[in-house]
Amino acid sequence: MDQNQDFFTMKNVVEITALSEHNIRKWIKEFNIQVHETDGGHRRFTQETVDKLLLAKKKRDQQGWSIKDIRNFFNGELSNELKDQQIDSREHVTALEKRLQTMEEKLDTTMQINQQLISALKEKEQNEQQTLQTILEHIDAKFEDENEKRDRQLMLELRKTQEEIAASNQPKKKKWLSFFKKD
């Protein structure tokens, strides 16, 4: 055994891989995984050995491979079925990548359209505010004109009323006195 290399005990490997000791022993034999043994016959595992066990577990649990397929994989052989699965997987990944790219392009287009809409709405809002301001100014001017016109009319009516009051307060000449006047 190389003294410079770190080794894991069976207990360590059980904790790391979440495999039982029985499965670890079985897989070491089945997949021809090399382990070191101490003088007392205890197995010691390298990081590479642990990684192989983790890979085998992943192939079995996540990818649905059989023990035979995993063994063939470690021996550098793949069944036609696995080769087809790999080809199908690559084609599926390629199709997904193309779909993702299309979706990203659509998203970019949508974002650009949204930015254009936001700009158009802001411009419309500014135009509406300017139009509203113009209308308010026109209403204010009209209101002011109407107030001035009303004020002039009221002043005329007031003067007329004052003149009438002043005229009514002046003594009236009595017409019956004019009867006695000589011409």
C-alpha cells in the first residue's frame, strides 16, 4: 500500500455512498473494482474506488441501468440498448438545447417589445399630460374671460341701478304747479 495516499475504511465508504457493506462487497467483485487490503485482511478504499462506487450507484438509481450494464460500462463495453439510449439522450439534449435557444430568442423578442411598449406608453402619457395642460389653460382663460365679462355686466347693472336710485331721490317737479304757470 502507498503510504502517501489517503484510504477509507469500509465504515467510511458506507457513510459516503449510503450503500450497505453487502452491496459494496458484491459490487467490488461484480465490477472488478480494485481495493487494498491490510495485513489483517481489512479492505481500504481510495478516493477513485469510492468514486467508482458512487458512479455505479448513480447509473443504477438515477439512470436505471442493470448490474450487467454497469459491469459492461466499467469493462469498456456498452450494450446496443445502452448505446441507443446514449444516442437518444444526446439527441434529446440537442433538441432541448435548440428549444431552449428558441425560447431565449422569444424571450429576448418579448423583452424588446415590452421595452417599446413602455416607451410608447410613456410618450403617450407625456402627450396626454401636455394636452390636458393645454385644455386646463384654455379653460382657465375662458373662465377668466367669462368672469371679466360678468364683472363688466354687473358693473353696468350696478351703475344703472345707482343712477335709477339717484334719479328717484331727486325731488320731482310737480306737474300740477305747472298748470298755474303762465306761458
